Amino acid sequence: MNTTIRPARAGDLSALAVLIEEIERFYGATEIQPLEERRSQIKQALFGSPPLASALLVVDGRGDLVGMAAYSFLWPAAGSSHSLFLKELYVRDSLRRQGVGKLLMRRLQEIAEQRPGCSRLEWMTDSENDGARAFYRELGFEEFDGKIIYRFETGTGVRRASVHSVSA
């Protein structure tokens, strides 16, 4: 496995737009945002002023984008500290179970530990995503019980709450 993990760069927009479509399809989406709209939103999110998020990319030996971890810093976390919130961790199927996700998680932990005032790294996964849950357990992480997730979908007015209840 010859891969490199590095921060996203402006030249990655097209490859990221393709990868995000793949991620959407992985989660079952049937309607996909047009490519140029995706590119524009990625540019704004990662390279706007101020950027809304950051992304680590996994590039294989041929220079192809094969995975990513998208994250943001949230405040407040514990007390007046902040947290690194992992929004998306994705590795193409061809490289799964080869340690790439583990390397991404390790790098995210390093970023959180090196950032002054960052007290934690947090993330969520769907309760039905058995593969992801097994992956995190294999890394030694315990599932946290007791959160309810609320969501308001702009443009549709849809309001939802889901109880995040898992067994450790």
C-alpha cells in the first residue's frame, strides 16, 4: 500500500467532487448534485474566507484520490475548549481493510492533540453502519450512549430528531 495523507489543495477540487459523489452513492443517494455545483461548494467550504472545514486526503501511488477525512473545529467543547469534529471518513472499497482508515484516524488524533485548546476528537456514524462501528471498536473506541441528534433541512423545512442509542 503506497499512499500519502495530506491536506486538501485547490487543485483537488475535481477529484474531490467525484469522490463526494461516490460517498453520496455509498450512503444510498439517488439524486446527485450537479458536478459544477459540487465543485463550487467544495471550493467555498475548504478554501473560502473563512474556510468552513478542512480535509485530509488519501492519495495512492498513481496520484489518484482514494479517501478523505473532512473535519471542522467546534466551540465550545469541555469548558471553553474546542473539539475537532470528524464529519466524514471515507476510503474507497479497493483500499479498505488495509490500514488507510486507521492512518487517517491517527492523523486526526495528532491534529487534535497539536492544536492548542482542543480537548477532544468527536464523530458519529449511522447505527446501521456495522462496518464503521466494527472499525471504530477495532481501534479501541467505545460507543457513547445518550445523544439525540436534531436536524433541520434548509429549503425543505423538514425537522427531525433521532435518538442515538447504541450498546457498547
